[in-house]
Amino acid sequence: MRRRIAVAAALAATLLGAAACGGKSASSSDSLDGKGKTLKVWLMVDAQTGWPGVVDAANAKFKADTGANVTIEYQQWTNHLTKLDATLAGKDVPDVIELGNTEAAKYVFNGGLADITAKKSGFDNSANWLTGLSAPCESDGKLYCVPYYAGARVLIYRTDMFSAAGLQPPKTYEDLVADAQKLKSQHASDPKFSAFYMPGAYWYAAMSWVYGSGGQIAQKGSDGKWKGTLEDPAAEAGLQKWADLAKQYSKGDPTKNESDQDPVFAQGDSAMLYGNGWELGAVQSQHKDANDPNSPMVDTAVKGKVAAVPLPGFSDGKSLPSFLGGSIVGVAQKSKNQGLAAEWIKDFTSTSSQQALLAKGALPNATNLLDAAAAVAGNEASATAAKSSWFTPNAPTWADVEKGNILQQALVDIVTGKKSVDDAAKAADEQITSALNAS
């Protein structure tokens, strides 16, 4: 119970505000006769690599109930907002859209998502949705999207490598660095070996080091204006610690983000990884053909050789703050199949779907399921990590910071040596300040 309350409290701190928007809404009486129709769903690649069976089960139930087919188009986090904006400006739009919870406010505010208030009572656990996921979906008492799942990042490590080196999972940050150094030395003959795999543009990770050092991305002043704060001493100290780790112990591409870190780790040349709890399963079982989501799942080189713990922070006994993120799913305002789209979301976010997600290491979309999540083997680390968390600035235009790759570029500049931490932080602050204050 205490774990559930703690995690719920952490998630509740992630409230996002959104202004009202109008437009067509999905009615409770919409026809669910889908014979001859095909629903187009945009999901992020996490579902393809992490829980394809959950998607398949939802599609099967939806087709049995409505007769409609479903086409899933998987999107990459790196460019999906640019692609989405361009698509929504046209006529051929996806019926269902997945967005990160930090991205939702923009599309609630600008009318990109349909009003599905009339459908709310039909969604499982809607009275208990996690505030950090549901708040971005709401405006003026109306509902525009549905919580999908939450996640907290943890340290995933190779148990066999740690055992061979005589190491235990690190309990302090000093332990972590010392372990990385020892592992690096023991595997010096492997040119591909990463003691701690860390892609250069992995901003969710780098900002954990910033918040763990007492810094933050931006702050809202008494005048209502936002100001980027990465150049503050505490934030720069965190950036420096992150950069030191990435430069010394990772062979990851300094210009890439974390989108392919699971298949890289699965090859067996890395000892540690910072990822979502569900990635503990994703690194152990992957599609035989990475380019074919219908190919069979096969065990990887690290099957049965990994475990997860909270990544230790800079104060004894405390974990490094984890980004408490998640996703939502909504119906496109321009969809011609809004009733069917809402029905698919109902199947995809049902209690049975949520229980299947728990087994994959994801945190559920509702408080009444958190105890079950913590009880799943392998989930305890992410549930614990969620107690110490950070969230992006509560600004309606935050999604433009992500879309503009402002943080990613600053990090790449740091790890490639193009800019010093101070110069990169100042350049990013200028862009963040401009983006967050844009009307």
C-alpha cells in the first residue's frame, strides 16, 4: 500500500494544464459496425518491440466485436511529431494516435484530438487513472485522450558480467563508476564493449543527472515567463557527470538517441544500460527479423543474464531521479471513424491489456493496478524508481522543445567535444526560453 501511495503521489506531481478546444466529438451512440472498414492506428515503436502480443490481442478483440480491420503503423520517437503535424494538416489522418504524456497538451490545445468525454465511462479504470497521464488529456472538464502506460527508468545490468568481476549491483554512485571502470578494464580486449552503454542524444537520461544534482531544465518566473536553467551551476554539474560517464564508459554512437539501445545491448557487448523497466524483457527477447514485426520472437544473447535495480543517485540511499513518463492514446479530430477508434482504445487500454503490460515491465495507467505492478518479478525496481522522479516543465509549448531537438543537440555537442558543457547549456537555454514563451 505504501508503495502504491508513493508512486501515485509522484505521478500526481506531473500535472499539465491545457486550454480549451472545440470541434467534433465522439458520441456515445456512434456506430460500431466496422464491416469493410480499416482503422489506421499510429503507435510508437515501443509496442512493437516491447509488447506486440498486447497489440495483437486488442486487434483480435476489436475485430471480433466490430468486424473492422486494423492497420498499425509504428512511429519513431525521433521524428513522429514533425510527421504528425504534417499529416494532421492533410485529409488522410490516422484514426488513433499515441503521444507521450509530455506531448499531449499541445494537441489537446490546438484541436488535433477529438473530444471523447461521452466515452469515458466505458474505459476500464477511468475513475482511477494516474493523474500524470490523465491530466494532459483533460481541458475544461472534457476528455481528449486516454492513459496508456507509465514508466520509470532503471539500471539494467548483466548479472554474469558482474559475477565474473566479483561485483554486486551498485548502491552508490561511487560504486557505479568504480564498477564501470573495473568492467571496462576486464573487457579491454573487446573494442565494442561498453561498461555503461549511453547514446549521446539520450536526453531522458542526461536530465536525470541534471535533476539528481539539484538542477532543472527551466523555471517559470513570477512574471509568468519561462527561462532555461541548464547553465545554472547545479545543472551544469549534472551534465558534466553524465558526460564523463558517457565519454569514458560507452561505445554508443554520440550522435544517436536511445531508440535502438535494446537491440544493441542484446548483442552482448554491454554491461549496463539505463532504460525503462519494460526494457528488461525487451533486451532478452526480440523479433528474429528486426525489420519484420510479424517474425517470431527469439531469445537474445543476454537471455537470463540481466537484472534491474534503481540507478543510485549522488546522495547515499537515494536513487537518481527518473523521468516519470508515459503515453496516451487519442482519437484524431479529423478521423472519419471516431466511434470505432474509441472502441479500439477501449480494448487496447482494458484491464486485461494493462495486466499484460505489467508482465512486460511497464507501469499501469491506474492507481488500483499499482500494487499488482510492484508484485511482478522485475517490476520492483521501476516502482521504486518512480518514487524519486522528475518531469518536464509544465508549459503548453514544451512539445516544441522536444520536436526541435534542443536538448538532444546540446548533449551531442557536449559528448562529441564540439562545445563545452557551459557553452552547450547556454545555447540550449536560449532556445528553451524562446520555445516555452512562444504564443
